[in-house]
Amino acid sequence: MARIKNILINKTSDWSQNIRPRVGSTIKHNGYYWSNATGINSEPGLTNDWVNCGIVIDAPTQNGSHVVNLLVTDVSDNPHMIVSGTYVSGDPKKLESYSPNSMTRAL
């Protein structure tokens, strides 16, 4: 079985009717991140062409802020999602800026 690796970047583009998505490409639409599963461009959420990958939220700016479903990258620029965690300090788009007891998953 082929395995698709999603590459999630904090500057993911918004969905439009004119894009030509590749399998595994990620976009934002209606407040959610979506990953393409078929290579077909249809509106996310209406068909099985897109898979929901998480909620779009702004990165925190204050220490101690609680975050959920935040997409970040580690020191090697590999994508991770903080399922639930606390911002400590540093770059809010980097995994190491969150408390060690944060629940995360690699994407």
C-alpha cells in the first residue's frame, strides 16, 4: 500500500476553484486545513477528495497560552500538530516553543 506524506506549512495557501492540487498537498478552507487525497480539485468538505487535517488558528503571542490543533515544525522542519499544549516562549511556529507535556503528533 502506498503511503502519502503530507507536508504542512504554516503559510498554506487558501483553496480556490483554479488550483491544481497534487495528492498530499494541503490547503486552508473555511477555517480548516485540508489534505488532497485524489488529485481532484473539488470544494473541501463536500466530497472525499479532501481530508480534514485540523483547525486553523493563529499562533499564540503570550507565554502560558493554551493551544489546540496548531500546526508547527520541529528543528528539522518536519510538520507536527500540537493536539493540546501550552506555549512557553520562542518562535510560536516551532515545536520546541511548547511545554514538554504538550500532546503532539507527527504528520
